Amino acid sequence: MLSEKILTTAFTRAVKHGTLTMTTAGGQKLTFGDGGMPEVAIRFTDAPAQMALCLHPELKLGELFVDGRLVIEKGSILDLLQLLLQDTRGELDELPLHRLRRIRTRMIRRSENDAHRSKRNVAHHYDLDGRLYSLFLDSDKQYSCAYFDHPDASLEEAQLAKKRHIAAKLLVDRGHSVLDIGSGWGGMGLYLAQVAGVGSVKGVTLSEEQLEVSRKRAATAGLLDRVRFELEDYRSTRDSFDRIVSVGMFEHVGLASYDEYFQTCRRLLKDDGVMLLHTIGRSGTPYPTNPWITKYIFPGGHLPVLSEVLPAVERAGLIVTDIEILRLHYAYTLQAWRERFMANREEVRKLYDERFCRMWECYLAMSESAFRWQDAVVFQLQLARRNDVVPLTRDYIAEREAVLRVAESMEFKRSA
């Protein structure tokens, strides 16, 4: 059968270390790899599933797993991804299919992430049952890459370190006004008010679920006079701000809207202001985002390389004052999320169903594998309108982090 020949060739090429056993729809067993770990056994339930995987592997791997047509009988979906990706870094870029997808990416319509579609895309993922996120995120509901500043850091410690690191780079001081673009469940904005002591925070989000939680948290913390959250597209925001922070939102902007995004940020940033953009990106060459992820998890999303981002920054009249690339930090973050998700899998099934559980297990595994064995990274770009508003050396980051640690301990004692 043609599909079996294609899969045999593909798996022979991909699996160098570890062991993959494939049972075809016809019952034939084939083994690939060097006999080592991890050991994974998969089974196809029907012949069309095999051909589907051959024709569009990046899309169909996830679909077949979620639909139960590709059954993992030994190991996990993450183990399977490890076998397929750990020894093929960069090789997939040379396949003709991928070159065609690059062409398609250049033809993205301007309207793909207009205000209406942006809100719909956000609702697809972030307006799910709030209990879902409580089952695998940290207590502050930080849904972005943590910062593991020491090897033994827990997820909670690493997420706190992320907020501290960002606040230090923002150079925030008391009295500053801050705009948080894509404010999530409010954790970053509340940290800047409670710990860093900024004068005011405005958080904007397109998620009604997150907005409700954020407002309740601000009220509980007694910060309604300094922190407000709005259901608002950043393009509609007015006023000007001393600082702008955006964490985990730029991934949803879409390639065609980069100029509009940075031009809006420049308009909203005061002349002596500082902006910190924290976003997932890629360290390779421009390439379309995984089609399964964009279809089922993050519609309208795009993971950029710096060569796609920086020209838009320059055209907007902003200055790049610092770039930091976090490499494996998100792999560790996603590992923690995946382990917590799997530990609470039965609770997730009660909220939704078995198919949803498989979809999210696949999503978390695919995402972790992208940071472990492919070229996904996190960019932290510090931007300004002038080149004299940030210190000449990076010593200030560690100095400010030390001050914020003291403020954190005082705040935690006060709240206890």
C-alpha cells in the first residue's frame, strides 16, 4: 500500500534515537529507531488515516490523534513528537509543502485580524470555562512563558520571577501610568500596582471571561482607584502612557497587522516612555505557524521571526533598546502545565469531554515540543521613542529586581 511505503520512508528518516513501533490498519507491524528510549507504539485504525497523515502531516497528526484514528498504545503524544522531531531540526523547512505554505502566508488578508475577527479569535480560546485554566496554571493564572531564574524554581516562583523581570525592564516608578495590552486575568497589572507601586494601570482585553475575573481581583485587592480593566481593542485606546507592557498577546496580532500594532503603540507611548513586549517567536527563517494549532487552538495567530517584527518597529518610529531571547524557559513552563493538566485530566473531562482532553493534551505536547526540539523561543523587546530614556548598561535590571523582591516580601506579609 502506498501510504505504508511513504510512512516507512518518513519514519526511517525521522526516528534515529528511540523506538517507534507502527501497526498499520492492515495489521502489519513495523519498527523504527535504534531500540532505545523513548519507546512508542502507534496504531492506525483505518487506511485513509494513514494516507491523510502522508498528505498533510502537520495538520493530520493532531486531528487523527484527537479523533482516535491514530492510537498511541505505548508512550504519549509528547513521546511520539520527541521521536519525530529531536533528530530532524530544520530539515522540514526544505519540503515543497512548506515552501508553498510560506507563499500562502505572504498572501494573508489584511482583515484576518481586524477588530471583529480579533475578538472572535480571542473568545475561541480564552472564553472557555474558567475552571479549566485553574486546573493547570499557577495561582496567579499567568498564561505565558515563566522565567526560571534558578534551576529548581517552581512554576509559581518562575511566574513571579517573570513579572519581576518585566517590571524591572519597564523601569516603572511610583506615579507612572501603565497600559497593559492583552491583560489576561490581571496578574501583571496587579503586580505593577501592588508591588512596583505605579500610579495607574489600564488593562485592555478582548476576553469577557478574563475581564470579569480581572475586575473581581482588582476589587478584592482594593485597587479599583488605581487599576482598571476594559473590554477594549488596543487600537481603540486613547490617552498616553508612561509605560506599555504586552505579555503573550502579540502572537495573536497577525503578520498583516504588525505595522498597525507598533504605530498604535507609538501613539500611546509618551515621548520619554518605555515599552516591554513579551511574545513567542521563532529563531529560524519566516515560516507559517503549525496549521493544527491555528485551526483548533489559536485562530489568526502567527509566530514571527525577528526579521518580520523589527522592520515594523522601525517603520513606526520606535527604537529597540534591548532584546532578550528566552530559549527553554517556555519548554519548562509547558512541561509544568502539561503535567498538571494530565494530573487533573478527569476533572477536565467532566467540564468538557474525552475529545477535548485529547485535543488539549495534544496542544500542550505540540507546544512543548516546539520549544524543546524546534526553533520556538520567546522574545522580550524593550522599545522607546527616544534613545536616552534607558540606562546605558543592563545592570539596572538586576538592581531593580532586587528592590522588587523586597517589595514582594512586604506585600506578601501585608496580605497574609
